[in-house]
Amino acid sequence: MRPCKEFEKGLAAAAKLSEEARLKEVVSLEKHILIKKLKDALQALRGRVAGKNRDDLEDAMAMVEALTIQLTKSEEELLHENAEMKKVAAFLKQAYEDAKKHVNEERACARVEIENARGAVQRVEEAFQEQERTSGKQDMEELMREIQEARRIKMLHQPSKVNYTHAVLCFSFCFVAQCDYSNVPLMP
């Protein structure tokens, strides 16, 4: 955004220069009025003076004419510069408006792209979460099957190690206890 501010400063400077040129134009008009009054005063004196004063008066009138020509040239240059400044100011203003419009269009496009990207990210996240849920169930079922298969294989390859003497003793104690409870003699 910084280049836009610099551009605005340039535009303001061009407008200021245009205003200064307009003020110079006003001052120039005042100069013409003063020169015209000076010419009129010298013309009025022309009929009243004679001799050396008349020569000085003629020199003064020639200098006023030269000043008038110089002033006219400088005014023409000023008017030309003023016209150029107005063209430059108009061009800068149009360029600024075009740049501003372009920036706003680019911002709008960027916002749309950002929203599209956010939507895509959200869809991917949802798909990923759904995949995790379904694969989690499948993984769990698969793991359970593998565990069951491993237990089955283990049982096939490792027969249980039962101490039969211990089992016989256990059964005999249970039998004795049952007999005591029912008052049945063990041996007839």
C-alpha cells in the first residue's frame, strides 16, 4: 500500500504546482495593468517634455516595450507550462484511479481465491477425518482378527502344559469335600 501513498503525494504535488501556476497568471495580469499604466503615463509626459528629457523618455518607452515583449513571452511560457501541468495532473489522476481500480479488482480476486482455498482445505480435512474414522474401525477389526489368528496359531503349536498330578489332587480334594458334605463313606 505504500506505493499508492507515494502516488497520492505526487498527485497532490502536481495539483499544488497547478495552483501555483494559476496564481502566477493572476500576478502576470497585474503586471500588464501596471505596464499599461506606465505606458499611459509616459505617453502623457511625451507631449510636455523636450530636449534631453525627451530622449530619456523615449529610452524609457523603449525599455517598457521591451519589458512588455519579455512579459508576453514569459506569460506564453507560463500558459504553456500551466497547460502541461494540467495535462500531467489529469494523467496522474487517471492513472491513480486506474491503479486503485486494479488494486480493488486484485483484492476481490484474492479474496475469492482465499475462500476457495479455505473450502478446499476444509473438504480435505473432512475427508481425512472420515477416512480416519472408517480406517480406525477397519484397523481395529483387522487387529482383532490378527490377534485371534495369532492365538489360534499359538494354541496349535504349543499344547497346554497341564500338570496332571495337580489336577488329580484337585479333583480328589473336591471329591472328599463332596463326600463329607453328603455323609457318604469314601470306601465301602
